[in-house]
Amino acid sequence: QVQLMESGGGLVQAAGSLRLSCAASGRTFSNPMAWFRQTPGKEREFVAGINWSGASTYYAASVKGRFTISRDNTANTVYLQMDDLKPEDTAVYYCAASEALLSGSTLARTAEYDFWGQGTQVTVSS
């Protein structure tokens, strides 16, 4: 079992930055990880993913070039650096971990993720 805890959300003005963190616990941290987001009335959508080593990353088109996912396996933590934030980035952001062997575009497969955090709210004002 893997427990995930997000932090770093908050209120920021458009064009600003935030960094989200996801701390993992429960067992050896070697899973593919991803960030998803959800707004009321909409399905959860993939934002960014990273494979177990950090060598492979994948991004949603809407955030590519603005967001950066990274991980520190020694600290059991995954990060999402969000720059040039836009009001449409407002959502609850969730961290997820998979037990599958994912890399590249397969990191975007929502159904492959087995463990989820509780979420952290990000609000971008215009």
C-alpha cells in the first residue's frame, strides 16, 4: 500500500507560479507517478506523469512548456512546478501512483493508477 499526501496549493495571480509536492509513504518509492486535476462537474484529467527513474516524463498539451514534473526518490517526493499559471488551471490537483510499468504516453492512462492522494486546491485569479 502507498499513501500519498499533496501540499503546496493555494491562491495565486495569473502569470504567477506554485510548486506542488506529493510525499509518498508506505513502502519503497519506485512507482510511476502523475498529477491529475479536477474541477466541479468535470472528469479528472491528466496533467503530467513521470516514470520510476525520472528519465521519462509526459505532459498534457494544455500545460506543456509551463509545468514541470520531477521526483526525488531519496525523499519519496514528486513535485509539480507550475509557471505562467492561468485562470483555467484552477482545480483540485491530485497526486497518483501506479503499480504498472509506465513511460511516455502511457503515463497519461488514468485507469493505470492505483493510489491517490486527497488533493490540494489551486486557484488562479485573473
